[in-house]
Amino acid sequence: MRLTVCSPQLGIAPQSNSGGEVYDREVIKSLCNQGVKVIVILPFKKPYLCHKNLKVYYLPFPFIWPPYLFNFFIIPYLFYLYKKHKFNVLRIHNPYFVGLGGLFFKLFHPQVSLITTYHHLEKSEPFFDLIDKLFIKKWDRIIAVSQFTKEEIIKKYHLQPKKISLVYNGLEEKFKPQRKRKDLLKKYQLENKKVLLFLGGLKQRKNTPFLLSLIKQIKDPQVKLLICGSGRQSNKLLKQVKKLKIKKKVAFTGFVPEQEKVDYYNLGDVFLFPSKKEGFGLPIIEAGACCLPSIASNSSSLKELVINNQTGYLVEQGNLQQWQEKVEKLVKDENLRKKMGKKARKFSQNFSWYKTGREIIKIINQLV
């Protein structure tokens, strides 16, 4: 029997570098590459990567806001697509935006397995917490993207560990060391600089304002901070740069398209990731694959992605003195940077989207 998975999605755009969308895009691609038929429901005209095993159906709306309304829009499609394709599994990419619709469908088709993915729990979202309290035990299987996330769910909602499968995120083969692009070095005035790199969404959880306080403390004029990404905190960060008088020490790239991420990682000498919480800090693995040692917060899943004193450093979150010490140590010691960078690349090879897809297929086979 061929596996057929239905996966309603808010987006799986080829050029998106948003963490959740990257995850779903790469998981679906991996499933398709391994012979699973995947049926996707998307908002109208949302882009996707074509594949012979992927079939896409569009909603009549190009944009869904607030996103939890997606739950209601997909319900008639689920019934129609089940009648047409008889899928084995309904993959809930987000329990808050898809889960309620999936549970309603399950009432009429209990033979279809419900699988959902949790990246991390949202403490600041009481609506999400309510959904979890009411429905988290109703999923046939939960995929947690890190041991941290798995333990977080077990502790808060008292689930049996066997109900939650740990499946790490993957890594694309394109991430590897390469020569620095001269046009980018010139554009951001990075020639002859030691570059401290951050790449990710500029949102509160990522804690990027801390990096501006950090670069203020670094007195070496050859060190420069490159912040790659866009988000709600962009204007706040620009104002902070002006207030701290560090304009010459910081450069902002804005949004980095997916196809250029490798070029930007390779501009860096040290990767900085001060995030307060991550379900899986994918940029650390991507940077490591490009031979960058990382300095990251000693919290959440980041402790699973940085081998302290080998592939980089885990530092107390918000401790400016400790962060400064580790940055200055790596900046001054080129041999140490290279040694840690090589180990980071070797460690990154433990992760692949093929492995992620393979593990998910094993879980599906257990349920079907």
C-alpha cells in the first residue's frame, strides 16, 4: 500500500527562510523524494516546489488572517480530498492553525491518523495554551523537533513519552564553506574585518538587541557585526544603533533570500545566536556546515546543537561579560576558530532532511 499524506499548509515557498516554513517545505520534499504521495492545501497562488509526488490544491483566498481561520477554510477540502485520494495520514503542520479542522475531520474518518509537529510551546499565547490543554492528547502521534521540546510537552501536559517521537530537523547539502563574495564584502564594508554574524528573524524571541550591546563592548576596530534578516524589531534595532553610536560597527542586510543564505553565512567568522528560546536552532547547524563556530545561549534546544568548547560556546543568556570574553577569544585566535569551525561542520553532517523524512515515514508506518 502506497502512503498518501494530506498536509494543509499556510506556505511552503521555495524562497522562504522562515523557520517553520523551511521545515515544512523540506519535510514535504523529503517525503516526496522517498516515494510518499503528498497532497497539500495552500492559500491561493502560494508558490511551491514542483514534484511528481506532490499534488497542490488552492483555497480561493491568497491570504489568511488571523491564521487560525485556516482551520475552518480547509474542512470542506479535507472531505473532498479524502474522497478523491483516500489519504492514510493527515499531517498537521501547526496544531493551532490546522489542528481544529483536522480533529473535526477525524470525527468522521477515525481511520485516518493525525500527526502533528511541535517546534516549541508558546508561553505568551494563552489561546494556543488552551488548544493544547483541550486537544494535545488527541493527536495519534506528536513529532518533537528536539529533546527540549519533547520534555517541555511531557512536563506541562503530562503526556506519555511514547506518544511523542523525537525527530530532529535536517540540513540541506548546499550549506558548505566557500569563498567570501567580494561584492557583498564591499556592500557591507566588511573588507579586512572579523565578522560576527547573526542570521534569523528580527523578533523578540531572537534577542538581537543584546548583540548591539555586545558589539558596543568590543573595542577591536576590526570586528564588525552583520545582522541578516528582517522582522518587527528592525526599526527598534536601528534606533538602538543610533543611541549607542555604533553605526560603523554594525551592518544590516535586510531579508536574505533562501538561495543566498550560503553566501551570507560564509561572510562570517563567528556565528552568534543569543535567542531566548528555540525548538530547534536551525541557523546554528547551517552556520556550522559553513565552518562557523557558534556562540549561543545556554538554553532550550541550543544545548543540543552546540558542543560546548568544541563546536563553539554555550554562554549564560544575557551575561554580557561572558559573551564578550568568548567573542574576543575567538576573534583573537584564528587557529581556534578554524579548529572549532571544522568540528562544527563535522557535527552538522549528523543532520539531513533525508533522515528527517525517513524517521517520519517510520512513524507513519507504525500508525497506518
